[in-house]
Amino acid sequence: MKIEGGCHCELVRYEATLPDGPIEVHECNCSICRMSGYLHVIIPESDFRLIEGKKDITTYRFGTGKARHIFCTQCGIKSYYKPRSHPDGISLNLRCIDEADRLETRLVAFDGKNHPGAIA
């Protein structure tokens, strides 16, 4: 299924392909996800395409520096990012997907606070 999404001010826009059926949504308890309320929809990087905003993003790294937290420089929203838990994937913020309320989702807890054991 093709979807679109992006940041609040719409400078950053993307399109992606999601699998059919219920979409697994990870609720992570790491410091940044817990504080921001980010809900992860992990897809292969090959199923993601940035449509607009390449010049309007900035990257934040902390801890191991492996995750690339990507924010819009105008509104500050992180609509997607490159997670350390899935190095070949992209994490879309469910809350930034257009018409996300139409998706069938299944919420799964993810122990990012104690990563890397969380992905075992």
C-alpha cells in the first residue's frame, strides 16, 4: 500500500510502501521516543522515498551515534528517521503519516531503553 506523510509545516514530504494487512507499530521506551511520543512503523529503506525537503532537514545523533534522528529545520518535527535497531530500514512516525487513522495497526512494545538486547 502506498502512503504519504511528512512534517507539520509540509516542507518535508515522503512516500512509502507499507505491507498489506495490519501494520506493526513499535512503541519504544528509549529516552527520545518516550519524550517525543514517536510511534515507529519500520519499513525497508528501499520502500521509502523523500519527495521534498532534503535541504530542509537536520540530523541529531546521541549515545552510540548510529541512529540518525532527522528533523525539519522549520517546524522541528521528526516524521521519519534512520534507526540503529534496523540499520537497513527507515522508521516512519505513525503520527506523521497522512490518514494514519485509516490504517489497521497493531501496537508492540519495544525495549529500546535496553537495546541491543531488545532486538534479539
